[in-house]
Amino acid sequence: MKKNIILQLILCLIISSCTENNSDVKSEDYIEGLTWLPENPDADSELTINFKAPVKSKLYGYTGDVYIHTGVITEGVWAFVPAEWNENIAKCKMTKKDDNCWSISLTPSIREWFASGETAINKLGIVIRSSDGSKKGIEEDSFIEVTDNKYTAFQPAPIIEQTMPAGTVEGINISGGSSVTFAFYDKDKNGNYKDFAYILGDFNNWTLANDGTSQMYRDNSAGCWWITVENLDPAKEYRFQYYTGTKDGDVIRLADAYSEKILDPDNDKYIPESTYPSSEMVYPEKGIGIVSTFKINKDEYSWQNNDFKINDRDNLLIYELHLRDFTSISDLNGAMGKLDYLEGLGINAIELMPVQEFDGNDSWGYNPCFFFAMDKAYGTREMYKRFIDECHSRGIAVIFDVVYNHATGAHPFAKLYWDSKNNKTAENNPWFNVDAPHPYSVFHDFNHESEFVKTFVKRNLKFLLDEYKIDGFRFDLTKGFTQRQCNESTASDYDDNRIAVLKEYYDAIHEANENAIVILEHFCCDEEEKELANYGLKLWRNGNYAYCQSGMGWSEGSGFESIYTGTNGMRFGGYISFMESHDEERTAFKAKEYGNGDLKTNLSNRMKSMAANTAFFLTVPGPKMIWQFGEMGYDVSIEENGRTGRKPLHWEYLNDQYRKNLVDTYTMLLKLRSTLPQLFSSDAIFRREVSESYWEGCRNISIESIDGKKLFIVGNFTTEEQISSAKVPTGWGEYYNFISTEQLSDVAGKNTNIDPHDFIIYSNFLMN
């Protein structure tokens, strides 16, 4: 950093003689931006940091308190950080010197201010922020180089070239006995790699040494650093990290990307004891950042159901479930306690929103950082397996929602080749795009045309199927599995490379489990979706807008045609259609806020409107998905507490008769689908008049199975009584009101009077 040293020295003298309330230093005396004195700081000397907000800075014109967020940059992480981001402590409060000018002194020395002990201090990370953390003086993190004459960083030995043992793969190689071989890939797009790699762990007392206990060998033909650690206790869980970097001091600690359990010092402490015992999350004293674990003799789970499989993939009745917001304890134990309810409701599959390790504990889970580890915020590995096993014992499949479009910066592949200046993956990273080629990405975008990425994803898919015996996957944002530059108007266009990648993943899944189901959140052109469906994959089909419109009592855009595969020639069963998903506004909320007539104030009519929606949803052939609590008419907005924020629980809805009637409608129709699947098979005759043009005169659906079971559904979504334009079919013999089970006479060939927001299902049979 080149500044006017004389001016800086003068400023330092002036600053030291001023107080917060009586400063002789004026704004014009400061150099714009971040400056410090002395210009070349020493770890055992005082350091004064000044900041003058430029006009474009978010702190320009700010009149509140300003704080420094700072830490010692050691091995790739911020260490010895005095306060959390939004934690305002006196030590970090900067002194206001004039409008837009602040200063702070780290005294009596940098080392003592940070209380960093024997850690070498060569770099500080700096962020100047407002008291609430919403404004930064400079958007990018700033860094100050420091000289440390007291402690020096570890000096690595020259590389030792040696071939990995046969059969070694990336990650933690446990082959029995008392030894483990560790390997991690390190070769960038240009064929370059780090200057050294070491392993630190419980097995070598977390000590860096050049004596063969921690230095890793280099197998350049495999692109890997590796080491075999011997004489381990097979019953003990060990903790470890990789230490790698370059000779110029760019050093980082890495957890293993293939870890099945990680320890996170920032987040584990907030996990309740009942969810994950703290005795099993003891963080090592010498760890820095996320730590990996392993045990040679893994704790084995005794599966009770080894042969479960989905019987009818075209009649899946899926319940999308978010563990955090499903019960008061927000974990797998809570969900286990509600399986009686879900089984009684009649669903035959649960789709868990992402449960692989994600950043933090309070999340939807679409911010993954470790793909082989289950997030501890929901429970132990044994709890995950017990939940899945119990679902299988009840005839319920379990589908994992998986996120392979992107990963956070905490992922080891991202950290290994990282552009700290721009806070994104580096240009030479072999796994990630620097910037996503599509407009939908968040975090850091995987390049799915990279063989490294495809190998990693396929290995992870097989692991999840084998280890947890799940029944399939819902892939998030598969539209993003592209390297084609596109925008919102072109991202859905046919992409043969994207199709090839998804087929390759599907093949890998079926090689591991031929019965596994694969669902895509794709939303691309019909041609592409049909090709994928013909290959065996299933596609999310969003009916939210139409069902919200009908649920509110508004005709515009309310046609139900799109959720049926017969609309556009999609393969039968190709769509997983839904009225709501985690990502859509709740239909009952919209009816409460924007409903026509008395829907905003009349709970009875609102729940009747939701039931009518359900009757024209669950009776449409093909797989269906229900978003949790939709069956209760959950009417809290998706935006409550922020879109992905925690939502209030309302299990007491079940005590309200109007809401209970809606639950009963779901239960009856789900039972119908599971008891008489032939009514919803490709062989059944299905007719419908459900477009906007049937708003007046009522909508209707008719179904006839090959064994003669018949249904006729007629519904009025308006605010006034309607007479159906379609007549009840003739020639049935017996007629019943399917909901009330009342036997009917003199209805054949007649029109039907239907109350507002109501429906009738006629049948020629009753269920037992």
C-alpha cells in the first residue's frame, strides 16, 4: 500500500490527541477509504485503523455507531474474532472523528488486542460496518499485511512423490483393520497444484511435522495428496483436517468433502441435546473451521425393512415436509411422533426438504456445504435411518430433496481454489463456474459438464441410496445444470447437454437401485421435459397460480388443464403436480387476504373452497404432491418471518371443525387413490371440463376404470349458487354421494344444484 507517509504520521499524532467528542481532525484531513498506521504494522506494536467513507459507500452520510469486524487470517479462516457480526461490543466500536470518518486503535499491540497467543499473525481481515450490520463501508473484505517477528508459520518440507495404494479413492478410505488412507484431489484447470499438504488430527495430536506423521505424499498422476495413518483404534471416532497451501503463505484448513459427519464450531453449540448429544460433537481444541470425523468400525443400524420399494410410481402421493417447521422440536424425533398422523392421512411418500449439511442450523437447506453428511440440526445418523425404516414399515417411501446446482463457500472444493478478493470461486477451479451461465443460481455454481462434478455427484447419489435406503430423489433447480449462456427468456430452451447430464445421473441412480424414483424441478420447454420423462424421470408441475385463483373465487387464470399429462401429450405419470410447494404462496392465505365475496372473513367457506380445489386435484391421474399443512388450510404467508424463515405451528387447526372437514376430504380422496388405483391408471377413461370457460355452470371430471368403477365430480368455485351445465351420467345402476355415502335416486341425466365453493362426487360404489 503506497500512501503519503508524512501525512499519515501527522494524522496519527492528531488522532492520538483527540477524543470522540472533541476532535481537531476534519474530514478533509483523511485519505478516502481504509488506511492504517504504521504503514507496515508489526504484530507486537499498536495499530491505528482509519476509515473515510467515499461518496459511494453505504456508510457515507451514516450518523449511527460504526464497528470494526476483524480477525486474524490464519489457515484460510478468520480467527480470534472478538464479536459476532451483529454483536456490538465496546472493544470494536470505532471513534467518530468527523462526518464520514472513524478510527480505532488496536492497543497495546495487535497480538494482545486479539489475544491470539502463539499464533503467527501475518494478515488481518477488516470490515467496517454499521451497528446493525446492514451497511458496509467497503463491500469487499479488506486485508492488512502484518509482520510477526516473534512467531513464524510452519515451514513445509519439499514434496515427496509416491503412488497411492491400489483402490484408493478420494476421501476417507477405510479398509478394515487399524489403518485409514486419506486422499484429496488437488489439480486446477491448468494442471497446477498446491506446494504442500499435511493432515492434522487426533491421531497425531494435531501437530504439523516433517517426520512422516502428517506430511502427505503427492501422486500427480492421480492428482491427489494422500497418506495412510496406521495403528488407529477401530472403535474410536477421530477428528481431522487437511492443511494445504502455497509457499507464499496462502494456507488453508480443509475438511474432507466426503465426510459423513462434520463438526462446526460456529453452529453445533446451538443444536439441542435432545437432537444431537453434545458429547458426540466435541470440537478439537486445535481445530480451525469445519472439522471432519471418521470411525473405522462405524456404528451399525439394524434395518427392519430391507426390501421396501415403491409399488406404483405413477400413483405417488407425496407429502413435502420441512423438518424445522413441522413440529415444535424441529427434528426427526418430532417428525417420528407425527407418522401416525401422516399414515392416517393416506400419503404414500414423504419428500424431505434438504437434509444434507447446510450452512447454519436454521434454513430451508438449499445452501449445502457437505453432501455426504446429514445435517445434525435434525438428528443423528441413527435417527435418520430409524425415521426412514419406520416410514417403510408403514408403506411410506422417503425421497430426499437434493441440491447439486450449487454449494456454499464452505464446501472444500470451493475453498481449495477461491478468489478472496471477489468472494467467489476462482477462475482455475475445476468444479465450479466463476459465475453461473444461467440466471437462477445462488451461492457457487457447479459445472455439471465437468467430469469431476459428475463423478462426485454420482458417488454421492449411490452413497445416499446405499447408506440410508431412501427411495429416490427430488433434484433442485435442474434447469441450472447447463453451461449454455442464457437468460430468463432462454434458460428453458431445449438443451441437449443438460439432458445428457441428467440422463447420466439417472443411469447412475438406477445402477445403484433400479426402483429409485427421480423427480426434477425443471420447468423447461415441453420437448425437453417429455424427453426426460420418456427416459424415466418425473417433472414437477406447478398448478399453484390456478388453484390460488379458484381458491380465491376468481376465474381469471384458474383453469386446471395443465396438471394432467393428457393436456400436452406428456408421458402418463410424467408430472408430479402440486397446488402448493415450499416455494409457492399458500392457497388458503391468498383466499384469506384476497378472496372474492366473504372468503376473506368466512372460515367455513374458505375451507370449503380449499376442499373443492382438492377434489379437482387429487382426482386427476398421475403423481401428486401436497405441501405440509395444506390439508389443514394453513393460511400463514410464505413471506412470514422472511421467505425462508421459521413459520408458526398450528397443529391446533385439527381442533377446528371447518379445518378438520378439509383434512377429512384429503383423507377420503387419498384413501380412494390407494384403495382403487385402477381409477387413476393409464387404462382408466378420464374426461374433464375444467378450463376458465366452465367457471359458470360448474366444472366437472368423470372417471371410469376398466373394472367399471365410476366417478363424476362437479364443483362450483364461484360465490353464487350454480346449476351444473353437465348432467350426471346415465346407466350407472346405483348412484351414491361419495362423500356422505348417501344412496341417491333420480339423479341420472339431471343437472346439479351446487352451493358456492362446494362440490359433489357421484359414484356407483362405496369404499369399505
